[in-house]
Amino acid sequence: MISESHYWKDELLDVVRRLKSTKAIFHERKDALFQLEKDLLVGFYSVRKLIEARTKVTDETRQAQYTVQKKPNIKPVNHVN
């Protein structure tokens, strides 16, 4: 249950700022790629929790739809990568 949504929304704004400021270096640095994965995971989870809270986002935000693309793995996934 989310009682204070501003913490979640503030975190989402931080995620957006990081994504905008570092998008050019994701393919060069492993730590940047880790941050990207973490930000996406936390970001999508935060959005879901805010939507589920029903009173924390507008109806317009709740009904928004976006197209997401899935890319194939470059190499097989294992416990190391």
C-alpha cells in the first residue's frame, strides 16, 4: 500500500533524469548497463504500484498505453550474465 506517493514519484523523476543523461554510454560501460536495468525494473514496478493505488495517479495516466519493443539476447543468458 502506498500512503505517500510523492516518494515513488520523486524516484521516478530521478530515474528519468538518469536515463536521459546517460543514454549514450550504456553500450560502453557495464556499470551503466546495470544502472539501466535497475532503473527500468524499479521504474516499471513503481508505475505499477502507483496505478494499483487507484488514487495516486490521474485516470489519464492510468489509461495511457505505450508500445514496448523486445530485442533478442545477443548471447545466451547464464548465471554470470
